[in-house]
Amino acid sequence: MAESDFDQTKYTEAAWAALSALPACAEAYSATSVEAPMLLSILLDPQVATKLLEDAGVDVAKLRGEVEVWLNKQPRVTITGDSTMISSQKQLGRVLGEVLKGGREIQKELKDSFISTEALLLSLCSRDTLFTIKALKSQGVSTSDVQSAVQSFRKSTGSSNQSGQASRVTSRSAEGLYDSLEKYGIDFTKSAEDGKLDPVIGRDDEIRRAIQILSRRTKNNPVLIGDPGVGKTAIAEGIAQRMITGDVPDTLKPPCRLIGLDMGALVAGATMRGEFEERLKAVIDEVQKSDGEIVLFIDEMHTVVGAGATSGSMDASNLLKPALARGQLRCIGATTINEYRKYIEKDKALERRFQQVYVGEPSPEDTVSILRGLKPRYELHHGVRIRDEALLAAAKLSSRYLPDRFLPDKAIDLVDEACAKLKNELTSKPTILDEIDRKIIQMEMERLSIKSDVEKDGIGADMIRLENLETELLKLYDQQADLTARWQAEKVTVQGANELQEKIAEVQLEIEKAEREYDLNTAAELKYGTLPQLMEQLEAAKSSEEENAAGMEVEVEKMLRDEVVADDIANVISVWTGIPTVKLMETERERVLTMADKLRERVVGQDEAIEVVTDAIQRSRAGMNDPSKPIASMIFLGPTGVGKTELAKALSEFMFDTEEAMIRLDMSEYMEKHTVSRLVGAPPGYVGYDEGGQLTDAVRRRPYSVLLFDEMEKAHPDVFNIMLQLLDDGQVTDSKGTKVDFKNCIVLFTSNVGSEFITDLGGSEGDQALMRERVEGAMRDRFRPEFLNRIDENVIFNSLSRDNLRGIVVLEARRLESRLAERSMKMIVSEEALDLLADVGFDPAYGARPLKRTIQKQLENNIAIGILSGDFADGDTIMVGVLDGQINIRKAYDWEAVVDENESVDADASMMSGFN
């Protein structure tokens, strides 16, 4: 036996792997030598040889069993010492030597560059006199049968020449390229046949257009172009389903298949230069040799441009171009509009080989039809029922509140997540039962502790307490047993209905398969026998459930809910966006109706402004506002310190329970022309392009918010160009071309324009009319008409009176008391102190700001000094009164001692009943 027979470079990778496994195989059977049947045993593992033998008519499973029996019957050697050394010293059997020699000869006959597994198999079939020849003969298979199988296999797999002759092995990885489509593709037609694809509804025009292009003689390659989530891949699935049902031209009917190319699998692991190209070429050749029976589908088609390209090599698109142009390769592509423009349009040679099919976003009405078609699949998968109102809500709410995504994808995601949420509730323990279980555990621990004390001390009070605890525990155990029984019964009912629905779906799939195969007897038996029985059982189960519910004397709420309703969809929207879209409950209705009173508790003296804001919010919560514009847009006008920004903060706190939900932009930061771009992001090529816009990014993160543009008159004129788009269309396009939605924002502007007229003329009704006229004139002088025309309301804030200031003193004192409460301290302020603080802090020109400084100076500073010096400690009560015309702050040891000898009892009572 020549050493050249064991030269690794002369074998393909698969063939050498088989030879390398021979010593281990001999070791496993404790054989004295390595023989040919061992090589057959290794080749019978799932690989090319198995398929070849099956094609030749061999029962591979039987052959595998026979070779196992033969190997077990061979003489064994007892291993002592180093088994590794012994296995390496195994002798090469005579017959195996002949087989390897024959493999080299067959390689030359096949004109291969390397010895392949096919050559080794053919050599075994003709030279293995120990086992293979006899085993094949017993099954009626000859060597010529195997040779024919090899020839047929090579003609249908790998690259062949133009004359249609069998392909040759030209690389060591040749076996890895066999059945390339099976390795690197997904058979859509097989998935459609197995019922694994969702139904495609409402895309008939696009499907017909794609089929029409596929039927052309040349350039028969449609490319589906559309936004993400509009259903491009679904159209390819729809074509596959039509191919199975025969609703296509003859050129696309079975055995024609639609194979999806997995570009990731093609590229993965291709580390050596030329390896990727070799794989793709094998795929292309396999499609070409199918003689039109394979249609290739490339999802995300832009990935073929540049895929696999390295220095000195071609990318995937250049490998595809020749076959695409000649019509030898029918291909369906799918990509988004932006990526088509960025990658495909630049390569004109590639673009001309594809015919464009634009896939638009379906309307909400069409989306509802799509959801109704998908409804049975999602009901079956999640084991819940979906009400039609939920489908309508999914289409409507997703269209309004998820503008960054596209129908039907976003509506389908809503339904899917709502179903998943309900399924999780069905499979886990109900909340009420879980709470009882936890309470029982706590009370049992308490009972054991008390029982231990009673046994030790025998105290009567503990015995009574123990009896009461045991009585309460018995009630809880009864309640637990009752609820558990109800839960289990409802769970069994729901699961039973789900199992019936699964059986119905399986029967329907079998009916479709039988009809396709023209097995009419089976189809009729299933359609008119099995299916009606299952439907009757399902209806009976539902009727029984309804009768049980109706038969109860007292209406009992179900513990398990198995229906997805509109509120479930709204809940998912709320989780995704923070927008409260759930139907208004009674408590929420009352809260919105009393909104004005809540805002007045925080903003003093601005009733007109509060009414305007309240009306806008109530219109929005009732669904009466224009859905194409922001919830409301208002300009707050007035002098400094009258509560413009404070009302915006109060509105944010009322709507979202936190002031942090307000997005505040100080327009004094946007006075220069070059700062305007910061709102929507710097243009491409400029510094900060990747950082995004301060306005657009903030609203994208929090789409439901109060948007405050403070001191709008200070902004550069170019800022107003952005505001026009925001107020009119409810959206702004940032520097990256992304549309940001403002339709769920409350847009507020504050300005001091005309504040001098408000201060001077804010008295009588006649002055009020003149003041409003002059303020509006000042606004027309300062702001552009097209900007003012888009504002819903101009809200004028009045100057604060002395009485308004006293109300603000009360609010500020309450805030100070809440801060002291964190230290367990109390503060009581007399009426006289409140009046004095209001008098000292009153300044009509500056509003409430001087008052805040007065409170800070008179109250906060003195209290802080008292805390730091130790005069006031945690838990103390601080009394704030007036003594000799000045604010007096003291610690209350007892109510009698607090009153000074010069103060009356009435003053004491006033302090005690003051602010609290």
C-alpha cells in the first residue's frame, strides 16, 4: 500500500474526515485491524453517501444494522497498556487497501481533482468483498445502480458544464457545496404546504404584479420596495401559498419552489478568500440547473451589495448579475425605500435587472381586514379569544399613537403583545388567590409564635388571641379552597376549549392537504365527519360555560379572562408610549372634570388662563380635538412673576404626577442663527450631526408631554419656521429625515411682549378691552402673522393683586411645611404672619418673585439657623407669629408658654388655628 494513499491533500475534507475516523472505529470494536466495512459504517452517518445509496434503492437503515452486526462478530483483541498507542498501531486491512487504491482510480475516471466520498463509496461497492458487495446483492442492488445514482446526483448538484454533463470535484470542500439551497435557503413552498405561513390578505394587486414579472422571458425579477413593516415578506409568502394551491401560471406551478436565500448563513464561517463566492456560485448553479423550477427570494436585498467582498474579490451582486440578465435565475428581492436608494440605485447594472413593485402602507380599514385574517392563528397560539373591538382598536390606536412605525406591522404587534399578556395571566395564579396564600403564611407564622408562648407561659390574653387567629385562619383556608376550586375549574374549561381549537386547526390543515393531493375520500371524511364533530364539541363547551355562569344565583366575576378586548390594546399602547389611552373610568372622569379646581390650588389669580387650559385638556380626553395637530397650542402673555411657567409645571404635574414630564426649552439659548439647528439636529457634515436635536430627541423619548418654549420673543426668527410645521402638521422632520410626532403634546409659549400694557391697564373692564387690544398689537409687531394664526389661544395673565399674593404666601408656606415634615417637624403660621409676609413681598411690577425672596429671607433663613444651632430639633413644632411688627419664629414647648405676656389669648388662638 503506497503512502500516497494517505496524503491528506489528495482527499476532499469529508473523505479525509472519514479516513481519520477509522482508528477510533477500530478501537470502539476492539478490532485487530482496520477493515473496509468500518469505512462503510462511517460513511453511513448522515452525509452524501447515505443519499446516494437511498437513490440506488438501498434500505440504509437495514444496511446500517447489518454492518453493525458484522463488526460485532469480528475477532477482538484485549487492550492492555496505552490504548492510544495501540490504536495508532492498528494494521491496515488488505481489502481496505484495495478500496483506497480503487478510490484513486475512480477519481481519475470521474476526472475529479480530489478523491471524494462518492469515489470511496463506489470503490467499496466494487472491491469490498468482505461485506459491502454481499450486503448490496442481498438487497438487489448492483454496483452499476450506485454508479447511476452518483451520476444523477452530480448532474443535479453543484456546478455543471453547458453540455449538462455531471459536475466534477474541483475543491476539497466539494461535499460542503452539495444541496446548497438546503443549507443556505428556506423553502417557503414547503412551509406553505405544512400550514406554517400566515394568511396574506389585501395584497392581491402586488402579488399579481410580481407573478406577472416572474412570467417574463428575461429580467423576470421583481423587487418589492416599501417601508419597514408594510408586508413585503408577506407578499413573497403569499406567492408561495398560491404556488401550492395552483393559483399561478404554469411556469410557477409545482414542482416549482420558492426558496428564501439566507445571506447570513452564506457569509457565516466563510473565512478563506473565495469561500463565500464558492458557496454563492453553487447556489446560483443549483437554481440554474433546476430549469426554472426554483424561484429565489432575497429578503433585505440591499445586503447582497458588498456582501463577501474583500480585496481582489467580487461581491454577491456581481455574481448574480449575469444569471439575472439572461433569465436563467428568477429572483424576488425585498428592501426598504431608503436602502434601495442608497445601495441598489447606485449600481445601475444591478437596478436594471430588477422590476420595481412598490408596496404601500395599508389603510387602517385594510389593516382591520388583515388582522381578522390573522386572528385565528393568534387565538390558537396564545390560547385566548380576540374580540373584534380589539382588532379595531389596534388599527385605530396604532395609526394615531405610533407614527414612527407602519401598518400592519405595528397593529399586529399590539394584538400579539396583548394576547401574550393575557396568556401569562391565564397560566399564573390569580392575584386575589396569591394574596390570600401570602396572608395565610404570615398568619401561620404568627400562630406558631403565639402557640409557643401559650405553651410556655399560659397567659390568658395570648390564648384568646390564639383562638381568634385560628378562627380567622379557618375562614381564610375555606376562602382559599373555594377560590382554588373555581380557578382550577375555569382553567380546565379554558384549556379544554384551546385543545379543541388546536384539533380543529389540525383537521383543517389535513383537509387542505388532501384536497391538494386529490385525495377526495379523505377530504370528504374530514370535512363532513371529523370537523363538524369537533365544532359541535367546541360549541357545547362554550354553551356549558355560559349556562353555568347564568345559573348562579349570585353573579360571580370570573377569575380568569380569556378574551382580549379594546382596553387590553390600549394598555399596551400606554406601556409603549406613556399615553393614557385607556377608556376613562369614573374616577378619571371626575379627576378631569375637577381639573380647574386642582390647578387653582397651585396657580393663584389666573382663572382665565386655567379655564382655557382646562378646556383644551378636556377636549382631548373626550377625543374631540383635531388628531392631526397638537392637543393644544397657547401663548401665555404677561409680566414677569405672574405664574406663566408655574401653570405649565402645574399642568405637567396634574397630567403625569410629576413636573419632570415637562420639556422646557429656554429660547434665550436660541437667539443666534447658528443655534437654531440644535432644535432638530445639525445637518450632515457638521459637528454634532450624530447627537440629534434637543427638541426632536426629547419628544421622541416622551411623546406625551407638556412642551414649554420659555420667553419666545427672544428666539431667532428662523426658529419660527420650525414652529409653523410643528403647529400646523403636528410633526417635525429632524436632520436625519425622521419625522417626530407632536400630536400628543401640549405646546405652550411664554412671552413678556405687551407686559407694560397689562401692568398699566389691567383694572376696569374698559381698561381690560383696551389692554387686550394693545397687547395683541404688540404681538403682531413682534411675531409673524403665520405663527400667530396657528396658535389656538392667546392667554393673558393678569398682574397679581395683594390678595393674590397672600394666597401665594399660603402655598409657599405649605411647601416649606412639607419639607420640614421630612424631619418630623411641624410649622404653624398665624394669620397676622401671613398678612405681614404678603405686605412685605408685594410688588406689582415683579409679581410673585419678590414674595418668594421675602419668604426665603424671613422664614427659611431663620428656621435654617435654628436647626443648625440646635434650637429646633427633629419632632419639634415651630410657631411663626408677629411680634412688634416683625416675623417671630419660636419653638413650642407648650401652648401656654408660647404666648408672650404682651399678647392676648385671642392672638394665641389665632396662632393655634393658623396655617396647618
